[in-house]
Amino acid sequence: MSCRWLLLSLDRLSSSELTVTQGHIANMLGVRREAVTKAAGKLQSSGIIRYCRGVITVLDRPQLEARVCECYAVVKSLAAFIHLWWRQQSLSEHPTTPALT
């Protein structure tokens, strides 16, 4: 299971729970279900998550964040920037598209 994927998914929710099957996670990450089972088991035995019947509950988000690479912070910052830009554009009379250079 990808810690980054889990964090990015939870960032879009207002809770620390995510309802998803191991099969679905495996399909989204392009890995075998057994790999997801093993990774979820490691995170659960470390006390970082609880996984039961398709519900993942994050128990220790700081520890989960400590297991991801710096790309999570980059993606999270970029998403926040885009959200802020989009909100500002929707409030203005003449929205413009940002230059991606």
C-alpha cells in the first residue's frame, strides 16, 4: 500500500477513515492484492493504521507522513495552490488560465 496514495486520498476527506477494498487499492496502484495485504499488515502492526473489512483508519498520521517521500509535500502544496488560484478566479469577473511554463 502506498502511504502517499493513502495520504492524498485522506486529504480529500473530512475524516481519518477511508472505505476501500484491498483489491481496489491493488488495481489503482498496479500491484498484486497480496502486496497491499502485506503493506497494510506492516502499517497495522506498527500502529499507524487499522484495517478491517474494507475500512482503513489512520491512527497515527504523523508516522504515516514520515514514511512518504518529499513528493507528497510537493503534490499537496501544488494542489493547495491550484485550489486557491481556482477560488480566486471564480470570484473575479474575467477568469484566466494560468501559464504553465
